[in-house]
Amino acid sequence: MKILIAEDESDLLSQYKEFLEKNNHEVITTTNGEECLLAYRKVYEKWFKEKDEDSSPDSPFDALILDYQMPKKNGLEAAKEIISIVPNQRIIFASAYVENTLQESIKNLKKIVELMQKPFELQALVDTIEDKEIYHELEKLNVNIQNLKELEPTHAQVRDYLDALNKIQKGRTF
């Protein structure tokens, strides 16, 4: 799988990259939101030129792992721009504050993205990325988000969505 990671902590970034590559994934790394967007656009342009409607994947990367808090542009800002380019791009936020991250993703991205609560085991990262069922179940959950009249979810709604997301992710990430 082709994965783009944006993480400003160099130790974590190298651990993610090394572990994912040991598990046969192609990994591109960046250290902030601006670098992430530049890397994404570069790969997107090549992918878009070469894509074949019948056999190409739906997005240039199988998954993006975005640290929520980064310099220059945070993960949410980067995700918002990426989703404007490829609305179905799979995004996984790495955050210590999953409830706030979920609330902000609903409000700003108008969808729920996958979450991994820091710190997490490297095997949980691989398992989450390789589990394509998660993303398909998440698409179903996002239908509910589109039906919200206001994208200002209550605390109870956020908790419900967090519980549903945890169930989809098989309890391995938070």
C-alpha cells in the first residue's frame, strides 16, 4: 500500500516509516502540513495523468496518516485541502485528543475520519491501515453526518460517533 505520513516528531516519524516498510508498504514522509500538501499534490498529478478509469485506485494514496498538531499547517488544514482535491481520500488522524479531533473533523471536514489515539502500538497502525473494511464502514457512518442539519454536534453525538468509530476500528486505536 502507498502511504503518506505527516508527523512533526522525527522519532515517531522514523518509527512509523520503518515499521510500515518492514510490512511491505511504500511510505512517503513529511514533517508538517505544508510539506504534506506539496508531496500529496506531486503524487496526485502523476497519478491523475496515468490513471485508467477502469483499473486505477480511487485515490493516489491508500492512506494518509496525519498528526493533528503540526507546524505551518496542522493535520486538519492539510486534510481539508486534500479532501477538496480527492473527496474519498482515506485519512487517519494521529492525536492525543481523539474527542476534540473528531468534533473538529465533523465541523470542518463535514465527515468523520479515522482516529488513532497517541501513543499507539506500531502493529495497531499496520492493522488499521491494512483493514479496508474500516474505511467502508466509515463511509456508512458518514451518511449520518451528511444528514445532520448543523455540523455542530453535541457532546452526546460526538461520544456516540466516537463509540461507533471505536467499534469500526475494532477497539485497537483508542
